[in-house]
Amino acid sequence: MAWMSLILAGLFEMFGVAMINKLHKDRNWKSLVLLVLGFGASFIFLSYALETLPMGTAYAIWTGIGASGGAILGMLLYGESKDWRRLVLIVIVLVAAVGLKLVA
């Protein structure tokens, strides 16, 4: 259950990052509320996962999901560069996070 919570924390982190971009563009209360809810849920799920998982591993995976997912969302939703080198580096981040899980 801790791993599922950690994955959900990472997904909510991605959502929060997307809402930062939306708030920057729209400047409305709805975007602000969604941003706060996204990051709030992310921290709640991360906190639950940390009750069981080692902090270093959990934090690395949480940030890996958030950073990689944020970059992918930027490519898909906001027209950011889809250069193959960016994609390779995103894969490296994800592989490193999985590697931490395997050795922890």
C-alpha cells in the first residue's frame, strides 16, 4: 500500500506542477485552489508512504515521478520541445528511481 501511496503522491505532484503553469497563465481562484489541493494531496500521500518506505528512496521516486511527469505534461499540453535528448534524460530519471527501489 505504501508504494501505491507513493505513486499517487507523484501523480498529484505532477498535477500540482501543471496547476502552477495554469495559474501563471490564468490567474484565477480555481487554478489556485487546484494547485493547493494537488500539492496538499501529494504531501499527504508522501507522508503516508514514508511511514513504511525509506525516506531517501521514497523522496527520490516522488521527485522522479513529479519531475519526469511535469516534463512530459509540458511536452503534451504546453508545446515544449520533444527533442529525443529530453526523452532519453527523462527515461534515465525514471530508470534511476526504479533502480533505487530495487536496491532499497
